[in-house]
Amino acid sequence: MSTINLPFVQIKQFETSILFPLRQVSPGKYVIPLMIEGNSILSSLLVTEVERGASITVTYFQTTTGDESSERTILTNHQTKTIGSDQAETITVSKVHFKPSVEVHIQNGNVTFGLMATMVSSFTSDLEQSLFADGYRLNGLERGIPLLSVDESTGMMKFVRSKGGYLIPTDSQGTQIHLNHADTLSLNQHKQVYRRQQLRKSLKISQFTVISSGDYKITLRINGSLALSARVNNYSPICDQHIDPFRIVPQNSLITIDAERFDSLENGIVEIYLRGYEFFNLEEEEMASLTKVVYNATGALILPFKAVAWEDNNSISLADADEVGLDDFAGITQDGIANLGYGIIHKLGEVPDALIGMGAVAGQPVYLSTVPGELTLIPPSSGTIFRIGRAEPPSGAHSGEATSLFIDPQIISEG
């Protein structure tokens, strides 16, 4: 087996580093020396595809004396993987003292995998005291193994972070979600029974249960890709899947549940239960996705903090409440955008200073005015009522008016 020595990777305290990006790797032994500021690592391995007969093992070593070849000792390792999965395995690598390294062994075929490491402790040898105590004190890190999500459009692995930039552990609980849906289908009927767009929150799915009095196949998909499935019939009327580790549905994902019936018995009813928690997923790596550069072809200047909508030629114009829908709404301008010029809009999230002078209080709804592009705190008395979002105080403020706009568009009523 060939040995490939890779460059040093430095991991500072409370920093996350990608040791291997998510990609297909050929057989060999890959050695990565580590330069770390601490002695405990959270290591996450995601193996999505393994060729038939192939395997992958990830092992962490340390050197106890000067001779790296004869004095190495094994710290811990990820279990050998022979099949792919959509879930990452996270382990704790504790008491890393001297010249640590990680080795990836791939045998008998190609493997598609990614490997990430997070430094979570300072220089101390006691695992229980150091692994999380420093996080509590210095960085707000909560006890628990961090959640790991995968950007399905790019395949990149990312640790889920809170709005403050802190890692979110698997045992954190946001807003509970309980989907209870009952449906009746005719013989061989196949239909979509649930559809939900995860906008500014992620969903952590913990349980998927299907109960029926007929022969059904139920599939849950995320952005069109199969995530979970259940088959129930009169002989096995209950399928109860406790998802451990949790299945993460990133923000901006589309969740759909389809049902298909195969028997012709009367009163065939299927019940679908989805359990989990919603939580904010504003990852530092994804902040750019909340803004967009746009083009103004209206023939006039568009001022700052105006609501704009998409035109068919991909340019923007001032949003008209009686004409704009949720699909047409583009966002709020950050600065003035000259005619035939480019500028930045906020698509979602907080827009600082957008409500200066309006006298808003925290939590107050903000609507699209009957005057195109204008914001108002008073819903229109006629026509479409388009709620753009809500007022929020500036970060750290505890008095005065709420001058920030948090974009969360919703049509309250249509004229």
C-alpha cells in the first residue's frame, strides 16, 4: 500500500478544520501531521460511498518520544467503514500530547468520504474537566457532540452553528415540531401528502413513524433525494424509526412526503408522524447566502431600504403589494442602486437601520405599503396584505425604538 504524506494541518483552539474535503479517494495510506492548540479533538467522519469490497479506517496517533516510527501510540480510531451512509460518525480524540497525526487507510477500492476536526479544549490532561469546561467559559460551547450537516448542492460538510457562531450539539433542543397526518388513498394511488419549505431554520428529525390499516409505501425526501422510507401492511402495520444520529435538514431545503397504496381493502388509512426540533442554522460559512447582488433597470434610482421584486429579465423593481407574490419578492435594498447599476439586497435575516424613524417596537409586524417599495407598520386596509417581517432592536440595545427589520415574508390576505 502506497503512503501519501500530506501537509501539516494547524487547528487552533475552538477552530474547525477540514482534514479531507468530501470527495472520492483511491486506495492508499494518507498521513496528516497535526499542529494543535489543545489536547482534545472532536473528529467527524462522513463516508457516503464505498466501492464493493473496499474499506476505510481513520486512526489518530501521538508520538511519546522523539522517534515517530517506533514510539507512536494509538489514541483512538473511527470504526472501519465498508458501506456508505448519510450520517457522520463523531468521536472524541482525548489527551493528545505530542506530535499528533491522523492516518486514513483505504483498501480494495475507492471511497468517497470527508473528515473534519474541531479543537475543543486547552492544555490540560483531564478529559472531563478540559473537554467542555473551557468551552463553557471561553466560547459558549455546550456539552455534546456537534451536529454536522451536508450542503446537498455542493457536497461540503459543515458544523451547524447558532446565530452567535457557536457549535450546536446533538442534544440541543429548539422548537419542537410534531407532524401528525392521516390520509386515505385508493388502490395504486400515489400522491404527495406533505410539503414544507425550511426557510431560515433547520430541522433535526428524531423520529419517523407510519401506522396503517392497509399496504402502503411512505417516502420522505429532502430536495428530491430519498432520506427515509417505510413500508407497512396488514402483517406489519407499524414502522417506527427512531433516527439516531439525527437526520439534519439544512435551511432552504424542501421536505416532501409521498404515499403509495398497493391493496384494495376498504377503509385503508395511513397515519404519518414526524418528530424533531427546528433551530436556527446561520452558519458562518453561509452568511453570504443571505444577500445578493442585483441589477436595476427601472429607469430611476432605487433608494436604500426599499422592498424590491424580480422582473422577468432577472432585474429588480419596486415591489407592489397587489402584484408581488412570495416567489416574486426579492428582498430589501441595502444601499441606493443607480439605474442600469448593480447593488446589494438582503434576501432573509436582519437588515440593520431599515426602520429608523418609524417608531417600531420589538416584534411589531412590518408590511409592504400601498406605495410600491415602501415599508409600513400599518397593514393596508384593502388589497393584498404582504407582511415583510418584523421589527427587532439593534444588537445589544435595551432601549429606544426597534430599528432593524428581520425579513420573514408572508402573505396575510390577498385582495
